[in-house]
Amino acid sequence: MSTHFEDIGYVFEDGQELVDLLNNNMEEAAYYDSADGQGECILLQPDRQTRFWYYKRKDEDFLCGLDLHYQGNAGFWMSRASWVVSDAEPKFKDDSGNLVPAKTQSRPMIGSSPAGTTVCVNMVEAPLMGDPDSSCSLHLAVTAFCEEAKVDEEVSEESFIPIGIFTAEGEAAQPRATMTATVKSAVLQRNGNSGKFFYEAAVSCLGMDFTLVGNAAVLKGIPKEGRTVTGTFWLSATVREVKYLSDIE
């Protein structure tokens, strides 16, 4: 299984190489206050589509919670969205003295696709967001990082199983899914920092559109229009648009 870094052409021999890459881009970083006021989010963009997110609590001096995202154009509408909250998440006291989760880390979100499919995605922008409103729908840009995948020799029927939500008691849901998706288009991309190649494909599964990324070692076969890809994927997302019922009516 390749790492998510390798899915988009980053290969690090050791942790220092990753640190060097981040430090080299720190001068152009963007800073945002987290929604709960307890920290700040730091966004680094070493290239046009790669996003590295750091999170820093105001009562701490060090950066933490590095998260990776690849910004594609494909996505779908999610309704009835809710956060997956872990008991292990850091908490702070609100104005009433109640302990509430500190939104200084990315976190999984669960919701429904237009076809009613349950989906769990990792929201890298979670620290910038408030709690989802049940009356709104979120249009997400969703990237599927290949963990294990192959291009089918024959066209297969589309399927989607959110395997990350089937966890043991006490374990938090994960934004992982197995799916068979149809390739709409695909290109061979070259990482400008490492020179390594990887595939970027627009795929569709049961009415949901994803940007799929993976290197040749994990994505067995060349994705071509009309073929299907089957595998296990990590789903990372950002919000593109929000609609409320009142806007639709």
C-alpha cells in the first residue's frame, strides 16, 4: 500500500525531507482563525493543487495535525451532514462552562449522497467550519486517494461501501470506502517538486463524482475513459458551495 503522499508524486526518504518541503513553502503560507477561536489554521500550497494544512492551538507553541489534500474539481452534494466526534479530541470550555470539541483538527463527516448512499469523508477545512445545519446541503469537492486499486479488465458494475464507518465500539469512523467507479477522463500528472508521475482521473460512482489520484505502483493498470476502477480509497473533501432549503424553495 502506498502512502497518500505517493499517490500525488511525493516520495520522502525520511521525515526531514517532508519538513524541508514545508519549511520551503512557509513564507507563502495563509493563516486562518479556527471557527471556535481556540486556534489557527495554516495552509501551505507547494503546487497548484496540493494542500498541506497545519493546526495550532493558541495555548501551545508548536504546530500539530498536519493534513494532506489534493484539490480536484469533481464532487457531489451531501445532505444530512454531521461530524464524527471522537472522545480523544481536545476540548475546551464554552461560555456556559461545558466541554466541547476544539475545532483545530480535520475530522470525518458523515452524510448522504443525492442517491441516498451513506458517505464518510475527511473534511480538511473542519477547523474553519461551524456545526452542520440539518437544513443545508454541502457541495463537496472529494478526492479519492488510492490505497489499493486496479483497473478492471472488463467493465464492472458500480458499487460503493463506506467501510470506514463499520468500526469496533469506541473507535471513531474513518473516511475510507471500497468502490467500483467508472472512469470519465484521466491524465498522467507530474509532480513539479519531485518529478514523479501519478494518475489523476475523474470517476463516477452511483451518481457521485470523485477526483481519483494514485501512482502506477498502487493503481494497477492505466485508467481509460469507460473502464472501471475497483479498490479501497481514503476520501478527502473541501466545501465548494452551501445551499439551504430556503434558498431552494
